[in-house]
Amino acid sequence: MEASIGAFEAKAQLSRLLRAVEQGERFTITVRGKPVADLVPHRSGSSQGVAAAIASLQASARIRGVSDADVASFVDEGRL
């Protein structure tokens, strides 16, 4: 569930909002009715995300005809 809450009210109820966020709720904080921030549960880095990234890299096509040293220099230059 996502709800909008004004900045003044959010400041006054921060402890309650944080407890609700711990339970999975999400809030959009507004200033004069305009959304300016989202209060959402923290995502801790999971090993599943890292494992998926590694698997994706391992499944990608390999660069052919280019030496490892050239690939390393491309990475250093920000070209890969």
C-alpha cells in the first residue's frame, strides 16, 4: 500500500511512519501537494542479486579476436 503524506505531518509522525515502513508500507512525502520523496523499506544487498549478475555475465557472448589486455584497457577507458 502506498499513501501520500505532507512533509509537516511526516515530520510529526516519523516514528509511526518508520514502524509502518518496517511492515512493508510505502509513503510518498509531498510539499504543497507535489511529491518530493518516497519512504520505502530498505533493500539490503542480497546474494541472489549478485548471483544473477554473475550468471548474466557468464551467459553473455564473449569478445572474439581481442586480447585480454585489450579488453582490460577498454574497461579502464570506460569503453566497456
